[in-house]
Amino acid sequence: MGSFAWIRLEIVRISYDIHRLEKLEQQARDDVNKVTLKINEARSPVRLERIAREKFDMKKPRPEQVIKL
């Protein structure tokens, strides 16, 4: 009977460990999604164009400045 109780306690302990690890995994996935979103926002052409205008005083090229390849 003692080994049965030990096995039940191990099952409960392992179940708690699994639950804790699943929460950690979900948190890691959420963190990855947040970082991916920030990277995509940072690479946004609209954002880059705004920075070029505001920080570097850049303007769109005039038609005669555009060279098509």
C-alpha cells in the first residue's frame, strides 16, 4: 500500500510540474510574439519614412532624380 501512495504523490508532483512548464512555455511564446511585433514595427516602411523625414530632413526625390534600372 505504501508504494501506491508514493506513486500517487509522484503523479501529483509531476502534474504540477507539467502545469508550471506549460505556463512557462506560454509566457515564452507570448514574449516571442511581442518581440516579433516590435521588430516588424521597427522595420515598417511607414516608420522608416517618417524617421527619414523628421530626423534627417529627407524628402521624396523629384522625378528627374529617379534612375530606373
